[in-house]
Amino acid sequence: MHINTKNIANIIPIAMVDDLLSISKCGVQSIETNTSINTLIELKKLQFHTPEPKKPGKCHFLHVGQSNNLCPGMNVHGVMTEQVQETTYLGDIIQANGTLMPNYQNTLYKY
């Protein structure tokens, strides 16, 4: 699935060895993206979301921007994933409010 962001770039789901990252707009596109991700997971027989008592699941989603009733939650293997306000991906901190300040602060403290 290709998503055109502000008519600048197409963003496709990114699959690593044991990670999957995707970006989509709220509404029908997010449902299509969630379906595509679940299809990839099932075709490759991967176990991404195995919730255990007192232990958070490995999958989550981050909603950037204003709240939107058209943006449904995401699910993996039929289980709803947790919505988070912040996550770390490949060493970068991604926040729902869109700020990059934590990345700058981490870089400044390293040097």
C-alpha cells in the first residue's frame, strides 16, 4: 500500500527481520494498513503479539495529531494493541505530539 503524504513522498510499510512499521492516515487507510500488516504476519507465521499476564504486549500504535473518531485501534492476531504516547524505534524517540526534543537531548548528553 502506498500512502501519499502532502503529495511529497510515498510511504510503504517497512519490514525488518523482527519489526514492522507502518504509517497511515486515520479512517479507511488505517483499516487497510492494519489488514495488510495482519496478512503479512499470518503469511510469514510470525508471533508479534503474545500478551501475558502482568507483561505488556510487544505491539502498540501511536496516534499523531488531534483525536479522531474515524481512527480505530489496531489489532494483531485479533487482539487490540495498546495505544502509546511515546515509543522508541531504531534509537529514535517518537512522540504523539510530534516533538523531536527528546532526540536532541539524548544526542547532546552523549557528546
